[in-house]
Amino acid sequence: MDYGYIKVTHWLRKRRGYLINKKKVYRLMKDHKLLNSNRLIQRQPRLWVAGTSSPTR
């Protein structure tokens, strides 16, 4: 499944008419192994202009 628990909660509420909490949907999806693993965000190193020091506040 390509949807997170928040999108699924929204779909269940709006399209199906269920009154369900997002925490309940999270637990159900976790129990049934429907959650995607966390994606790691790789940060880009900062590029500074040559000859200047890092900015100070």
C-alpha cells in the first residue's frame, strides 16, 4: 500500500463515513504490516562562497 496512516484515515472518514481516530488506523496498519518503512532524508552539505567564513548571528 502506498498510503500512510493519515491518508488512510482521511479516506475512511470522507469516503466511507467511519468515525475513526488516526492513532487507531496507525495501530491497525502497524499490526498488519501495512506501514512503509521510514525514508531517510539525506542532507546536502552547505556550499560556502570561497574566502568567507561561516555566517554568524
